[in-house]
Amino acid sequence: MIAERFFPSQPPVLNIGLLDQLREAQGNFVNLASLGRAPDVLARELQALVQFGFQIERTASSAAYRGHARRLCPDQIEHQLGTKLVGRRVAVWARVRSTNDLAIRASGSRSNDGLVILAEEQTEGRGRRGRAWLAPPCSSILMSVLLFPPRFPEAAVAAQESLGWLTALAAVATAEVVAQISPCAPTIKWPNDVRVAGRKIAGVLVERGTAGSCVLGIGLNVNSGLDSAPPELRARATSLALELGNELDRSQVAQALIQRIDAWYLNCLNRGPGELSAAWNARLEHRGAAVDILTPEGLERGRLIDLDLSAGATIRPLHDNAQPVTDRTIPATRILDLRQTDPETMPAITGTQHGGRKDVASPPREC
């Protein structure tokens, strides 16, 4: 297995509180004497931050923050994280085949519930239908969360098996983080892609582990440029840096994402997965559009009125006349695929369309 940690031995614990104090000065120098710590201690702590990769300008008596570390910082992610379950343990790897694979390996023990695995690079990142996940090293959030969800009462979850409430949870949490740290208005393309102005910025892959566990795999393009992307993807992908015009501190983004996943997961544990429906529907980009829905019985075509995690998809027939129309609901358990379409020109979807295509972010095998 390819798995490389950044530190072969236990690294020193970084003083993230000191980092925050420097950051709060907004580029101005901070008098080290005002920090109330012994000069030799401060010197060691500042040196540790610089050695990790944080950009800090120093004089004999002061220091100023100049920029974030290029790589993910576990201490920074865990500092004042404030979650109850997700992120109780955070592991950061330099290079792995797949973060989902590592999380699945850890699923043999329930003590790993809430484990977060992050990697700077994946060599065999994957998505729905065997699509490859492509991301330059040290550019994205490549994250897997190991969870042991309970079995909800049949009435609360029976209709959610096909949509995957955990897929919806990860997509909603990711979209909320994108909206939180940028002026973007992210949408969710069924079932798992998060997009900005029609271009993919993130994707989700949920897989089963052992002992009733599930792994939430999330890929979020943060500081990715498009120069290294295949030409066919450049018009269909984006990143936070491209949308904002500047690079972001990925450790801060990872922390925000862990916090949102934890908040939504606890909400669902307390009130049921149906709590996601309103937030999911609010960002769903297909509502009001003509869609093709593939079911085991064949193709359904209509205008999507609602896509509820419990009830399923409500569609309205596409009529050009003034005849009365009756909405009908397709149970969530019967939805195999859903695509927005032009009812006049687009071909119907099939179960094999798009097979083998590479993509930047990817959909899921639902739990």
C-alpha cells in the first residue's frame, strides 16, 4: 500500500494559539514581549511554525504573519475544532492510493468512529462508475470520514436507501462551506456533485466499510489551477482559488468542513435523516428543470418539482397544451440516475452512458 506520512517520527506540537495571535495582527508586527512567554520558548515555537511551512517574518523583538503553510497542518485543524464526534482523531498523509481505502481498513474497530483521514495526494482516487479523481498534490481537500451510523426506524429511512442520506449530508456540508468562505452560490447536482455556475468544485463518494460502518469520501478543489487538468475538464471544473482569485489556507477549509459534517451528522442522529431534505432541496440545481429519471422499470421524463430524501422525486409531465396535469412521485428507492435534459433535443440516459470517463470529482456507491 502506498501511504506516506509527512513525519517519520512524532513532530513537535505546534503552538497554533501563537499562530492565531500573529494572524490577528493582520500583517502588522507583534511585539514578542507582549505575549507573556519566555523568549527562548517563543523562539522555539516560532521556529517550529516556520519549519512546518508557515510564513513568518521575524526581527529580534517582533514577528509578523505573512502566509499559510502550503501543506495541511493537523495541529491547526484540531485546534479549537469543537466537534463532538467527527474529527476526534485527524490523520494527515502525504501520499496514499485512496483515503477511502485507509478509512475502510480502520473500520474494523468502532473506536475509530469519527476518524478523519486527509491526504495531500491520491494515486488511485476514485468515484462513481470507476471514474478517476484527478488533483495535483497539495491543492485540494481529499478527505474520508469513518462513521458507524445507527439503523434508523424503517419509516424514517426506508425511502432514503437509494439516494443515500450520507451522500446528501456530505454534499450539503460541502456546499455550505463553499458558501461560507466565498461569495459563490454553490448548487448540488444529483446525487453528489457540488458545482459553481455549472462547473464542478467538489464531489462525494460514500462506501461501506465493515461492521456496519460507512466512509464519506469528499474531494474539494481548493487551490487547484486548471493548467494541469486534462483539456476536456477545463471548461467543467473550478476551484475556490479560481473563484476568489487567491489561494486559501486549506487547513482552515478542512476544519470548517469537519465542523459542518459533525453538525449535520449529530442533527440527523437526533432527528432523523429527513432533517437534510430542506437544505438539500434548497441547493438542488435540477428543481424546475426537465429531467430524465432512470428507474428499474425504464425511463421517466418530466419537470422536477421536488426531490425529497424520504418521499422521492415529484415530477410533472411535459405538456405543451392546457390540459390538466397530474404530478407523480417516483420513490427514492427506484431512482437509479437523474439527469437534467432538454426534452426536445437530449437523448435519454442509459445505465451505461458515460462509463469509463475520467472526472475531477465523483459520485457515490451509497450506504
